[in-house]
Amino acid sequence: MEKTIADPTILATHMSELADKRIDILRRIGDVGSISEAARRAGVSYKAAWQAIETLSNIAGGPLVEKIVGGSNGGGTRLTATGKEVLHIADELTRARAEVLSKFKLRDNPSLQNIGTSSLRTSMRNQFPAVIKTMKIGSALVRLILSIDETHLVRASCTMESSQLLGLREGMPVLALTKATAVDITADNPTDARRRDNEIVGVVLRTERDDKGGECTIQLPSGLIIVGFVKAGHGLRPGMRAVATIPPEAIVIALVS
């Protein structure tokens, strides 16, 4: 079987050291020669550290670490040549990023910084900034309440390992992502004062024909735009109030800077 050659440049286009702990864990493994010790120093579980390395290796197309058998210290883990090159690329990207931010003076404007430094590319149509209001840590899942504007809170969840690798904490700015196909948009019912989890009220900007249904776009009072789908016979027209419902399990948490 032909051996796959890892390409660190592919990995570099997907990962940012400032956006994730995965590069940090890889660096610590290189420093201490132990995944368990690297996990402890990075403040994540051993399982999370292995998950980080596996994710990086998958993206790079080959192993970034390898086992050392025997020796005076009884063995350990070290970086492969590709793993070392990944760290070198990460250092150069961090340096280049700092130069660009300094040149355009984006450090003083967080909103522009998110646009100027994000390397996130995804098919998810809905990407909106949010702030983690509360975190409830369970045995396997971390449940989050996110504020997406002054009037709307949404619920989301992620695994414990993902929370650790992203370094999530209350008060932290994040991106909330969801596919348009996961968002159900219906006419607003003014007689229903109760708002269920992840019901977001806005005004219709665009919608497909009433007889067939399809894609629909609404705008919140804050200016936030959400894309979803309506069913046939929806009765919506531009300018009407509508409700977008997003299942908590459909929301993905991301960092971009």
C-alpha cells in the first residue's frame, strides 16, 4: 500500500493558533514529549488532547506525532517532521497576522478584525456573532445559552472535549453557525405570548412563492439576518413579521480570532 504524504500547508489553511487549542497542544507535545503531560499543561483532558491530534492529522493527511519506544525515560511521544513543519507554519502565520492587523489598525475595531482575520469557510449560511451568557457543564455535554442581540437568547450544546479545545467560558464572544435547512420560518402569531427555545422574531426580507414554499430570509431589529425555509402555503410576504425556529442541536459554535 502506498504511504500517504502529509501536507502541512493544507492544515495551515484550516487552522489558526489564536482560534483553537489544537496547535497549542501539538506544541506542548513537542516540548514535553508526552500527550498526557501536554494535556495537563493545556488544561484539557487526555481524551480531548488525543481528539485534537487526530483532527489535525486528518486535515494534514498524515501523522503529526509518533510513539517513542524504550529509551532511558521508557518511551514517549514526539513530533513527526510534518508536525514540526506545522508549528513553523503556525508561527509564521501568527507573525504575518500581527503585521496585517498593525498595518490596517484593526486591533481597535473587533468587528473589522473578525472579518479581516477569519479563515472560516463553511456551507452554513447562518453565521452570527454571539456571546456566551451561561454554561452548564454536564457529564458529557456542555449546555450553552447564547446572546445574539439585545432581545434574543438561543440554546446550544457541545461536547466537553470541544468546549475544552475551544476554551469556552461565560462572557466569551463566539460565532453561532447553522445551516439554512435547519431553520424553520413561520408567520408570527401575536396571540402566542410564549416564546419557545430558539424562536427568533424578525421581519421578512425575501421569501419563495406561497404555493411551493422554499427559502426565506428575515431580518431582526438589530439588523441580524437569518436564512431558513418555509413550507408551502406559508402566507408570508416581505415586511411581515415571522419567527425563525432553530433546534439547539443544529447550532455549531466557532471561533474566528
